[in-house]
Amino acid sequence: MRSPADSLPTPLLSIIIVSYNVSAIMRDCLLSIHEQTSIPHEIIIVDNASPDDSCAMVEREFPQCLLIKNAQNQGFARANNQGLAIARGRMTLFLNPDTIILDNALDKLCALLDAHEAWGMLGPHTFNADGASTQATALHHPTLLRAFYLHIPVWRLVPFWKPAVLGEYIPRGSEAVDVVKGSCMLMRTAEAREIGGMNEAYFMYSEEIDLCEAVRKRGKTVFYTREASIIHLGGASTAAVSQEMAVHLLRSLKKFFERSYPASPLALQSLRALLIIGSLWRGALWNVLALLGVKREEAWEKVRIHRAMVHWLWTDFS
């Protein structure tokens, strides 16, 4: 690891990027930061033992970046906290490597956060990979009812009806939200450290929900803005290990509900039942599609994912 030099000017913004096996995509992200960011900033890359040439690419093409090379995968939350520990900027941006910065978005985000003391977390408008369609950029706080609608989507059987309680959504305009997506989250560095950074109980997934909840418990607002935009490709570092990542998602959701309903074992078992029923249902539907030859390769992969999820829920969920 190369530590920040004391002689360098103090940056306004520290950008923390956790990488795993995303060399080509991260190169595009770093180039977009260079081209679209004029405020003083530093980039801290925490690599979780990537098997590709991610570290070599950074050292060769972006030597100005600070690079932490983990000998093993530390998980998303812990790796971000490694970056937070050495961040020198007054503000810290947690940024996914599969993102592209558009139209000086980071300059705009920092100016907005500076102008609104009541905001403790700020997230941008997010486009899908096509650069035109909008990606769900905010989340509602998870509840059992929302888990029911998400994992047992009976609402799909009713034309033209989609309940507002579903998890991810696109805000109608710049507004306060429960949670901004973890692909791009801006905070004041001091406040992020006072909170303790990301909760390392989560290896991957749900850490942004926990962090936004911690911000709101401090009396600060989590805000989504349409005045700054990025592109988020989505899932780039987890595509090759989708079964494992699906189980990590369930494990993180379980941990979040354990913290949200500490005195209610019934709530946790209700969540388990919902997840089992939802995975069996979806797995069966994908199995039918596979047997019919519809999206055969994708369908069989979905069957394997749901099989892994049911196995974990049935044997390891406790």
C-alpha cells in the first residue's frame, strides 16, 4: 500500500473504490473521474485479492491513486472502512468500480452537501448502462411486508398495479429518502468516522441500508438528487460468483432483520418462510422455462441460484 504523502495538498474529496476482478470496468470509472472532476480529490482503491490484473492496471495507468492490496477478500464493508481510515478529504465518496461519472457529478454532489448541513448522506441520479433509462436509485426501509411483496410478488398477477411498498424505486424528484443505493454515496468524512463507517457484520449487501439508518438516527437526512448523474453498470464484480453472492444477500438481509427485530424470533422465522417460498416459486418457474428451452442458459443458472438459496435457508438459517 502507498500511503498519502503529508506534503500533498489536502483534497476536498476522498473517493473510495472497492475492487474485485473488475480491471477493465474500473479503468473506465477512473478515466471518467479524471475527465469529469475538477475539485481537489484523492482516489483510494481497496482491492479484495482480485485474480485479474486490477492492481497491476492501477499501478501502471493510475499511479496517483492510493492502492491497498488485501491478501484475501475482506468483504465490501470492511474494505470501505480500510479506505475511510486513511481518507484525507473533508468529504468521502463510497463509489462502485462499475460506475461512470457524468457532467461533473462529483463537483455538484460536494457543492450540494456543503450547502445543506442537515443532509448526512447524498446520492445521485443513476442511469442504466444505456445512459438513457433510469435505474432504481433509492430503497425503502426493509420490513416484513416489503419482503413479502418483493419475494412473493402476487402484485404481478394484477395488471397495472404495483404496490408502493416495494424495496427499490425511482424518486419522483430530488427528495429525502430512506436509503440511497450503495453504488455512489457521499458523506462528510468526520460524520462517517463518528458512525464507525460501514457495519462490518455485512460481508456484502445491506451495508448501505445500515449506514443510511445510522445517518438518520443521528438526526440527519438521507437525500437523493437529480442535479448530479452517474451510470451504474450493476453487478460487474459479482457476476462470476452469482450463487455465492445470492447467499451473501440472504445472509445480510437476515442480519439486518436480526438488528431491526431483536426481540422477535417470530419475525425472523417469518422472513425465513417468505424467502423459502419465494425461492421455491421462482426456481420452479425458471425450471419450467429451462425445460421449454426459453432463455435456456440463463434459466438453468437461475435454477441453480434459487437451489443454493433454498439450501442455505433450510440448513444454515438459524
